[in-house]
Amino acid sequence: MALFERDLMTLDFEGSGIRFLLVRGGRVVRWEALSVLPEQMSQGVVHDPASVGGALRELLDRNDAHKGRVVTSVTGLRAISRLMTLPPIKERLLEDTLRHKIRQDTSLPLDDMDLSWHVVRRAADGLEVYALAVPREAIDRQVETLAVAGLRPNAMDVKPLALARLVEAPSAIVLNVEDHSLSVLILRRWMPVVVRTVPFGVGRAAPEARLDFLLQELARTTKFYSEGHRDDAIEPGAPLLATGELFEHTDFLEALANRHGGPVQVPIPALPHPDNLPAATYSVNLGLAAKKV
């Protein structure tokens, strides 16, 4: 029964802060945002694990959260995700093959990244594999920070993949807009086929400037996908799932819907929760809570 489940803590490392959400008895009961100095943490990467970990430990004390499962997010900036079709190869050759193909597509140094993958489909004519490479520095610094706070993560997830768990339909476009970053995620058959995360340099600019930048990145990402998948092109005005603190403002949400020409919706949490939970802000946390650990 949910009543006897262990607590679940989700931690979203975003910008210069950490968003904490506590699930107890299968229900969201507490949440809090922790802000630290930019020199201690920026773009979701911790630079001073001792200071950030100490501040996180104080947050846990305030919320009586010390035991239970822990799931955290890793920034999508500089992460690489690919859905690849490969010829039939032996399992022992898969990692080298994936690294070779990713190096052909990007200039990022894979030697400094952790690579993981999942075989989506295996047939006589080949494999369909989802591969994900994440900067090792972001992971190592986060683990150090959690250790200072007295935590050990049960699982870690890249932010865009956490957001993908909020999607109920097999195909969708997910936006995540924060002060420091912008992500556009395209899902097909529940798999993220395109993930684009860029620094949001106009995060503190006027709402109109932020909206213009958002629409430009959305158009660029959907065009990139549609040109490579003409039999599954994305129609103008396709529904959008809007996540991130900016979408707590209904006027911005409405402005995006008007400019986009299609429906824009903030995800509805699947977990029981208080009415005042800011779901757009804590979307990543809610996606992390849905991860099987």
C-alpha cells in the first residue's frame, strides 16, 4: 500500500539552485526551491560541492527529509541523445559502435562523458538504439554535493528524459523554459527522437523577447525533425506541453498559445498533490518521481 512506501525525494538541479519535492505515502507533501550563489553553481552544474551540499542539508532538516529514495536530475546542457539505427552487431561491439557514430555527429569530447543506451528494437536486419551521453563533471560534482548533504542517489536522470515521463500521448512536443536554459523535446512512440537544450541568454529579458527566442528555437527544432522525417512531419500549431517556472504566469502561457496557433498545456500531476503545487515549476521533479527505482 502507498501508505507504507518509503519517502521519495526528487531534486532538480537547475541554474543556480535546486528544487526539492517530497513524496510521502504516495502523495506530494512538500516542495521548496533552494538558491545558491552563481559561483557555487551555474547552469545546473555544481562548482562548490561543500557549500551547496551544506545548504541542501539545511533544506532537508527544515523539511524533515532524511530517509528514503532519492532521484535527481542532471542538466541537459552539453548532453547528447540519439535514436540510432544500426546493422546487426554483437553486444560486445555496441559501445564502440555507438561512440564512433556519435563522434561523427558532434565535436564534443566523448572521453569526458558517461555513455548509456537502451535497445529499443532488435530484429534480423538490425537494431534501433537510444543512446545518451552526459558530461561526467556534472555527475561527479552532483554526487559529491549529495554526499555532503548525507544523501546517496538511487537514480539520476537527464532533465529532458524526466520531462518525457509526463507525456501520456505517444507523440508530443515538450517545452522547458527556465531563466538559464531552454529545452525542446520531440517524442515519437514515447521515445525522445530530438532533444535540444540551449542556454537561455535572454532569461531576464522582457517577456516578448523571451517569447520570440522560444518560438525561434521551437521552429528550428521542429523543422530539423520534419526535414528528416517527411512522412511524419510536425504540423504547424501542434499541441505543446509547457514546463518550467515561466509558465506559472498564465499571461505568458496564453501569449505562447496565440503566437503558436495551437493548444499549450501545463502538465497535470499524476500524483495526488495539494492544490497550490506549482506544477509547471516542479515538472522535472514530478517526472523524476515517475522513474522506476
